[in-house]
Amino acid sequence: MKSNRISDTFAKLQTLEETALIPYIMAGDPSLAETEELVLELERAGADLIELGVPFSDPIADGPVIQQAAERALRSGTSLVRILESVKNLRTQTQIPLILMTYYNTIMAMGEETFCEKAVKAGIDGVIVPDMPPEEADFLQQFAQKFNLIIIFLLAPTSTSARRAAVIQRTKGFIYYVSLTGITGSKLLDLQDVRRNVGKIQKSAKKKPIAVGFGIATPEDAKQIGAFANGVIVGSALVRKIAEHQGSSNMLALVGQFTRSLKSALLNH
């Protein structure tokens, strides 16, 4: 496989023995212009990769914080086409790995091949599709491989050993481990359980990076997860901060400050 910013970033961080900080924000919340500013601020504050949510009217994996962000983004006229235009603009200013998190309907509406080609041309490195199990990914994956777009698959506490094996085999960038059986924004309850499950995946993952998401809301959460995972994904806590300070002149600074505290916790775990 050709070089890809996601794989290159994890390789570099593994050499440095650093855990990746992967913030998630909803593209278009509060506006696409502000999303671009937020991406640049997140990078300055220590983010290693960034996930951009594509707003969708029925986001099954998302809790209220991200659902409301999707509603605000849709109201502000955000669409997949406009997000890709925004990414193209961002690529004149940053080379940070960018990952779209989108539901399969949005991809189907554009057409799988067109989506993969346009996403890569705009500067997207990977895509997470929460409602697409690996067993049903062949059609999309053939086009993703053609254009060098990495599909990131999810594993959960309920994943069977067969599902784990399928995801490990298909993984190119990193494995996204969903730390709890619930929606985004839920509280992380059993750290030992997460550590045990990540350990199981690591045993058979042949050094493929594992990033943990869902339930990580504070620098302390990030520090604890960062002690055994290759990456830490923070979504609802950031999206909530953006929502709380929308329209305020210090929104960017506050988001940057929170992101720095997360990165600092990862560097000191």
C-alpha cells in the first residue's frame, strides 16, 4: 500500500513511544469556516490526527451532544460536498491526517467510487463508517484501496473472536476500539475491562495500532487509557466545549487549552 498520512503518523509516534491524540469534531458546527479554524487550532494544541464528523439526520452511534452538533451543522447548510471543499482548503495550510466519520447512507448517496476518489482528491486520509460491519465492507473497500483511502474498522466489548480476526486482517491505519457498549458521550465505567480487551486485540493485532474512543472526557481519562493504547479519541467532551462557547470570541482559545491538557496528560502517562 502507498504511503498514507495515518500510517506514517502512527509509525512516527511509535518510534517516539508517544500515544496519538485524536480529537473528533462535527464538521460545520457551528460553521465550516469555524471548523477549518478549529482543525488548525487542534493541530497547534497537539492533536496528531483529527476526525471530522459528517452530519447525518439519524446518527445511531451518537449520544445527544453529537446529535445536537449534527443538527446545528445541517441547519448551517453543511453537506459532504461542502465538507470536502473545506478539506481541500485546509490542505493548503496543514498536512495533519484527516479522517471522516460518516454513515453509509451518505457514501451511497454520492456513490462508493465517487466518494473514495473525491475524498482522497480533497485530502482525506481515512474513513470510519460506524454502521458498516467488516463482513459488508468489500464493495467500499475495493474503491478505497484503488484511491489509497484507509477504512478504519471498529471493535467493541461485544465483538466475537471471529469479528476481531476479520477487523485485524482488514486494518490498514488503526483499529478503533469502542470502549463501552453504548453511545458517544457515555461515561467510561470499567477501565480494567478496557485494558483487558485492548490487550486481547494487541496479542493478535501484529503491532497494528489500537486507538480507544467513547467515554474519554478528561485529561485523567486520557492518561489512564494512553498507558496501554496507541491512540486516544476524544469527541463529545470537545463537541460540548464548542457548543458551550459558540459565538464567543475565546471559543478557539478554550478548545485549544482543553486539547493541550489532553496532550500533556498523554505525554506524562
